[in-house]
Amino acid sequence: MMYKHVLVATDGSDVGQKGVDHGVDLARQLGAQVTVLTVTEPYPLYAGDAFGMVPSDTMMTNHGAAQDETANAILAAARESAKAAGVQAELVHVADAQPAEAILHAAQSRNCDLIVMGSHGRRGVGRLLLGSKAWEVVAHGHVPVLVVR
């Protein structure tokens, strides 16, 4: 099967960057379109037994600005990887979303036929306890997923 549109998902980690490098190089070899996606999660809300914390507008604004800054840095690194590979990539930041859901939605809405992403490398009980975004994407996706270590 020839892939025509590769979605590369990254969290900016070292393994995530390996996924970007691998994904853009694969797309270059296939002559495929590339979309690089990073997702930032919503402000974490913690609730105790008798109380919950409601963030102020300032806290939400600061959180959003920090998330945007992080995403911009991640996508700038991805842009450099794509440029080095001679590939033009669309860069996308999805804010305030759960990563696996956002990745799957982007793949479907953009008609991607392959998802490439890094694995955080946890194994065994650590993976089960902490969860794995890559595993969620593999388990719930409707297109092939290439997980890079």
C-alpha cells in the first residue's frame, strides 16, 4: 500500500522527535503529504474529598499561553526536521484536548492514511499504570499506526 497522507504526532520528547524524523523521512520516500500534530491538554482540575479548585481567569490565561509556547517550540523543531528532509509539512496544534482522541480525529478529518508517532518506551506494569497514548491510538484507530522507539 502506498501512503498518500502521513499524520505525524509528537509531544516534543526525544522519542517524539524520533517519530517526527522517521515520519517525515518516510513521507519523503513515498512522496506523501505530511501533517505534524502536537496536542496540549486542558488545565488540570483536581478535586479532593470535599473541595475542588476552580482556576481563575489569570491561571487559565497563563496556562494557555504556556501551552501555546510549548506547542510552538515543538512544531518549530518539527518544521526543521521536515525542512532537513526536503518535505513541506503542515503544522497543527490542537489545544485543550486529550492526545489520543485529538490524533485520531485529526487523522480522520484530514484523510490521513498512516499515523506515525513515538512510543514513550514504558513496558510492563509501568505502561499499564501510566497508560500509553500510542497504545490508545493503536487500539482505537482506523488507519495503520507506526510506533517509533
